[in-house]
Amino acid sequence: MQEEMHKEMQNKSIFELVELLEANFNNLLEVIKSMANDNRLKILISLLLGEKSFEELKAITNLKKTALSNHLTTLMNIPLIERPDHGIYKLKDDALLFLNAINDAYLQSTLKEKKDFEKIQQRGLSDDFKSKFFQSR
């Protein structure tokens, strides 16, 4: 009986999640697309440490002025960042919420476990290979 109630509650929360995701689909898609670009994600991560100037962001991303400007405009339009002063960029609270949620989900995921396992396995193979290689000489 208790298991059935737990399953029912879990199904209810999944249905609620589906409803919420569907209701907010376009807005979520906009945010996810904006963060899925490697340069924009680098910008967001660097802004976690505080405000940055255009020139600092240019150095961090190795982008040309026009490309960086386009990425910053995209992030401001969502809005995940803001420009409190001319040439200065700052993370908005929503961006911090999204970055935390993504990081928390990744840390709890089986994907992270798999990547960690692969690293350990690769290190083991590398060490094994080295020891066999140098023993044979």
C-alpha cells in the first residue's frame, strides 16, 4: 500500500513537471540554447567571479569584438547578464540559479559517475601500459 502511494505521488509530480515544462517550453528553450554555446557558457562562468569588462571577457574567450558583442547581446536579451555600467558586465541572479541547477544535476547524474569511472579506467590503462612498456626494454 505504501509503495503504491509513493508511486502515485511520484507520478503526480512527474505529470506536474511535464505540465510546467510544456507551459514554459519556449522560455526554457531560449535559456538552454543561450547557455549551450561554449563561448556564452565561458562568459557566464567567468562572471560568477564578479563583474568583468568587455576587454577582460574578450581575453577570456579569445573572441573578436563583434563576436563577443553578439554573444553578450544574446545573454542580455534572455536576460542572464546585465550591463550596470558602460563596458562592464555582470551576472543576473537568474543566471546563478540556472548555473547552480545545471551543476547540481550534473553532480548527481550517472553521466558524471560514468565520466569519473572512464578517467579512472584510462589512468589505470595508462599506468599499466607504462609499466609493461618500460619492463619490456
